[in-house]
Amino acid sequence: MSKPRRPAAGPVSHGPGPGARPGDGRAAFSAANSNTRILGPRSFVLPTPAARQAADAGAAPANLGLNSERQRHAMVQRLRAQGITDERVLAAMMAVPRHVFVDQGLASRAYDDAALPIGYGQTISQPWVVAHMIEAMVRGRTPQKVLEIGAGCGYQAAVLAQFIPVVHAVERVRGLYELASKHLKSLALPGRVHLSYGDGMAGLARHAPFEGIVVAAAGVKIPEVLFDQLAVGARLIAPEGSTHQRLMLIERTGPESWQRTELESVRFVPLRPGTQA
Ligand code: SAH
């Protein structure tokens, strides 16, 4: 019997979408309010180069540094309340200083449960989305080597590297690839992050198979080539769609079989082909 190349339709579990009950801990992550919300220029004012220099010289980050552990602790408590239960993921979220990954002008908002602009029209993902995607990818297993597509400023790669020994991360915008390299080099991470500049829609065949793949940008369809780069038994988690996006979980159940599960409504920046110099 010939096996489907595409993941077969699997059980569909609808998570909170636009109609989620108010008061449901996760309702806040419906489409209207979800991570990777694309924020308009009026939402935030990025600092001028002079202000950035002053901040880099120490003033703002030093103040935040004193508080950041407490803020991260509060963030982790919030993640628990929002349904994240995997202690590896919670510990990783506690360990990574998210304020290092955002522009210093936004550092005071670094631990809000919000996506924030990182330049080039892109965003750092909302903490809940980062934790939720990683939790879904690693549930019941400990991957040794994973792939992240859409590294952005490098935050999620740093979280992954807290308990996954080898993390490959791909970014298509050169400026962000450089920013992520700078951020990741500034931290002592338990695992190794191999960052590449390129089009993640092709995956990273030379390092495949991966024991998990996480995609941080939404394609109208998830690129099928990624399914082949999953190890048998491994999971890929990715948003899919354009106006209406859903988080999809794809599990490779055999050499030629995949199971597809639909999770909640989300809003991510688009997955784009090619690279941007
Ligand atoms: N993982 C990031 C999220 C960054 S936003 C975090 O930790 O916050 C998603 C990123 O995906 C953007 O930086 C965007 O440039 C990138 N992206 C979009 N299409 C891509 C592609 N085909 N290959 C690699 N990166 C891509």
C-alpha cells in the first residue's frame, strides 16, 4: 500500500481561537492577542542611535539587570498559570535573560507576555508561544538535535539550548542573523547553537534528521521538505495559514507516515522565501 507523502489528517484538537472563553487562562492567546502579533510602528518607538549608545553604556540595562531575575520568576509563574507544565521548559525560560534579546529601549517590557519588535519588520516571540511550542515538540522525549527556522534575534534558540545539546537555527534576514549571533555569543549556553544565514524553507538537509523542528514564521503551507528532515518519532511544530493561522503539530510516525494535529489560532510573521541581505 502506498504511503502518503503528506502527513495524513490526524485528530484535530482545537485550542482556544478567537472564540475562546474569557477567563480561560489561555484565551488571551487567541488570534487577536497572540504572540508574534505584528505590531504597528505606533505601538513602540525604537530609541535613537544616541539613546541606544547610552543604554549600551550601562544605564538602563544595569537597572533592569537587578530586577530581571525577579521579573523572569514572575514570567515563569505566569507560564505555569497559562498551562505550561514541562519543568525543563520552565527552567529554560527562567534561565534565559530575555531583556538581552530586545532593543534596550524596550528592555522594561522584556518580560511582558507580548511579542516585541526586533527591527526588519520582525518580532521576538511572546514567551507563552515560545514555551508552548517547545513543550509540544519535546513532550515525552529529550531531543538531542533540533532545528529552528526563523531565529530572529536568537531568543528561542537560547531557550532550546538550555536543555537540548545541539540546536541548529536558520534566519533569512542577514541583519537579524548577525544580531542573533551577537546575542547568543554573549551568553554561556549549556547546549551549542549553530546559526545559519539562509532560507529555512529548504530546511537544513546536511544536518538532518532532526529530533524536533520548530518554525517561528507562518507559511500558507508548511514546506513539505521539512517533513522528510524529521527523525521517525520526532515532531515539528509550525504555524500555518495567512489571514487565519493555526499552530500545527506534525509527528513522523514511520518512515513514510506523518500525523497532523491542529492546535490553536495564532498570529506569526510570514515565512518568506529566499534571503534578505
Ligand atoms: N524565533 C524568534 C522569532 C523571530 S520572528 C524568537 O525567538 O523570538 C520569525 C523570524 O522568521 C523572522 O526573523 C523572519 O525573518 C524569519 N523567517 C521568515 N521566513 C524565513 C525563512 N524562509 N527562513 C529563515 N527565517 C525566516
